[in-house]
Amino acid sequence: MGETEANLVALLKSHQAPVSPETIRLLANSPAEVTQTFAKLVNQLGQLQQDSSISTTMRMQINQVLNVFSQAIIIGDQPAEAMIARLKNAVSLLGKSLEGELANLIRTDATDLERGLLALTRLRTELAARGYNALASEIDRFNDHLRLVHLFNASSAEGKKNEWLRLELPVQYQVQGKSEYEEELHPARIRIARDQTSENINNVNPHYTRIVVQVDLARNQSLEVDLSIVAHQLGLTITGTDTNISQAASKELESLKENLKTLGYETRYAQIETGTALSGDTTSAVTSNLSQSDINLEV
């Protein structure tokens, strides 16, 4: 086993995920960040939508997918209530795999958002049939990443439970003069500590947990909020990659504490730090430069 394969196996084991040729292939082929592929799909589908030569059926399918995707983008400068609604939408779309969505097909009251991955897969079939193979492959990569997230969030074959639930959601900061499809999307990486005493692997105790949110603001600029909750008391650590970000966070700290207070949480301590060693997920770092040709699947 070479160094690359060893790194992949180590990453799977660190997430308590099963190790097999299939899971290694999934990890190797998955994009480092789902937001990159999500943004590429939105951009390319937006351009294809304007092509007068495509069929009416394909145009309707593209419209449906873009409508669903637009609901799952968190707009950074919206009021808190609107951001919470978008956050719920994003979790509904990106918090499961295609197989998980198929398992819920028996529900008759599912919304278009909750069936978004099925709509995307139907569009992928139409694209492949019409010769848009590159775009169809991007959809495959997108679904592979969601499968990988689901794999990491599930318990292992030994029944062990991963400490964290992980999710990556797209955030958009609107820029005046740019169209919807030209605006860059930024990843928000969320980790939520599981309740280790519960038999339900998906259970999170809202009265005793830790939430870490890391958001990319620009190239090499990030903000991380680390929130520890015990009963209705919490500790808050905010880390920016440079002093400008940390100073901006300091100005908003009292407002954040007041908003948390209205939700019933008393801030016991809060601190602002500056540094580059944020508490990110190691998945992206290991997979960012991998391709299928790098992997020997005979392990």
C-alpha cells in the first residue's frame, strides 16, 4: 500500500468509516468541498438554460433544479430569520445522500426541496443522453460528495459512533453589479457534537453540545465560531485569520450575546482570537490533490 492509499485509509478510520475498495474510491473521487461543485453546477446550468437549442423538457428540468438550489444558498447579509430559513433549506437538500432521499419516497407530502436530488438525477440522465457528459460527470461528483458526508456521519461497522456530525453549506455574499450566477459561493463548514450517551447515532442533545462553524470570507480569510453549550449557559470563542476580521467580530460580539440571550442562552465567557490554525475538517486537506489515477484500489 502506497502513501496515498495509506492516507485515505487513515482518514476513513479516523472518521470510524468502513474501509473497502468502494469507500476508498468514493473518497478519492469526491471533490474536496461540495461548495465548489455546487457553484460549478449552478453556473453551468445557468448558462445552459440560456441556450436556445436545448429541448423544452431539459429547460424545464434545469429550471426546477436551479430553483431548488437557489433556495439552499444562505445569503450572508439577510436578517437572522431569513438566514435561518435558508439554513433549514440547505440542510434539507445537502444533509442527505441520493439514496437517503430515495428511502423517503414513500412520503407523499415531500416538498420540491426535499426531492431536489431526485430532480438533479433525472436531469443528469437527460444531460448524458444529449451528450453533455462533462456536466453529467459533475453531478456524479456532487452526489459522491454527499455520499461521503453521509458515510462519515454514520456509525462504523463496529457500531462505534463518530463524535461529530459534519455538514458543508454554501454561503453567498451579494455583490452589487453582478448577476446571481456570477456571485461566488463560499463554504460554511459545520460540526455538531453528538450525544455520546444516546443509542441514536444522529441524536444531538441541544442542552449539552458543541457547535463549530467555519466560514470562508475570501481567499485565505476565514472566521470560526466555536460554541459550547451546557444547559442554557454557553462559552463562545471566535477566531479570525487576521486582525481585521477579529476586530470586526469584536464589534459584533455584544449584539451576538444579546441575540443569544433572547433565545434563552446566557454567555458565560466570550473571547476573540486571531490565528490561522482553525478547527477545520481534515477531509479537504487530504483529498484536495487526489485523483483516481493516484489510487491503487487493491488494498
